[in-house]
Amino acid sequence: MRLKAMSKPTIMILGTFHMGSTLDMIEIEKDSMLSVQRQKEIKEVVDRLKDFKPTKIALEVEKKRNGTLNEEFTGFLKGDYHLMENEIDQIEYRLAKQMGHQEVYAVDWMEQGALQRESSEVAEWAKEHQPKLYEELFGPLYRLELTTVGKSVNDLLLYYNQPEVVEQLHRSYVNMARIKDTKQYVGMDWLIWWYQRNLILFSNLSDLVTTPDDRILFIVGGSHVRIVENFVKESGLFETVSVQSYLQ
């Protein structure tokens, strides 16, 4: 007897560059996303993402800030909140409003947890003690197109969601496990925390599922895409959808 396949909720993970300033190890050179041209491009991206018909939109914001986040979003719905220069305001709030949503969902986690060294400390240690490995791991990251100049917002999002780019970001992070000497696993001092954070992201995303008809859009920095996608696929909880089919 053949078992009937159960329908599953759908998730689409959209990797993005951060439109505002961050403390990320890799920062891209940006022009203003508030210019007339960039605002036009952002609205075009939002129109394309509407075709996915998300029932819930998850944000790369600490879950403990969910209340404050939704106060902002409610203010935006009422016309009392001015959108700031970041992807949460510019894309996610706009899209949620157009979809008629009354709530958005913070799913990130940034506590101390297992963290023993910052990623920048690990990179500096590798640069000094394992220069060849440093170049192998971080050289490809700095050779990515780290500028917004000459590309539309839609083209930038397509670039950061290319399988080759997503894979390179993930590969460089995984191989930080090789940063070490005979007495200490230096890369692990950050990498264990990175896995902890992304497993918590996945766990919080799974909490959003209330019906098999849920269609969850998760917009997150590009370096998270492969690792969260791996957890999502390994869980068997979701059907996954590629962003390319909506942005191309």
C-alpha cells in the first residue's frame, strides 16, 4: 500500500545584502537606498515577491524584540512610522503591508551562548598563524562583488542568491573549523556559536507553522542562506522554493 504524501508548509529563503550599516565581517560598499531610483527598484522587488503570496514574513531580528518590531510595523500601517534605510523597513514592512498582514515575525538570536571569540578575532588569528589557510578561506569572500554600484536592487538580490555565491559563503564558514593549532581549536570558538544561532533561527521558523497552507518568506543576510536551508531540508518540515523563480 502506498502512503499518501502529506502536504507541507512552504518556505522561501531570500538572502540579502544589508542596506544599512552592520558589524558583519564582510561589509559591502553601498549607495543610498533612499534615493529616488533605489526606492523605485525596491518597490519593484516588493511587487515581485508578492507573487509568492507569503502568509507570514520572518525577519532577521532578535525574537526578544518582536514586540518592539511590531509596534514599529503597526505604526507603519497607520502612517505614523517613517521607513529607515534597512532591508527590514524597505522590503519586509512594505511587503507585509501590501499582503494585508497585521504582524511580522522576529526569529533571530544573538545571545552569548557558546561564543568564545568573535569571527573577526578568528580571522585575525588565522591571518597571523595560518596565512595560507586565511587566504583560502577569506580571499574568495573579498573577491565577491562587494558593491551596489551599477546593479539594480533586484540584480543584487539575484547575485547574492546565486548557488555559487551562496555555496562560497557557506564553504568559507564551515572551513573555519580548520583554523587551529595543537592546543586550541580557534575557529570552533566562533563556529559552534554560528551553528547554534542558525539552529535557533530554524527552530523559531518552525514555530511559525500553524497550517500546511502556510507560505513563509524568510529574508536574511546572504551568509545564512545555505546553513538555514540545510536545516530546513533535513527537518522534512517544509517544501522549499527558489527565489530565482520570483526575481528573474
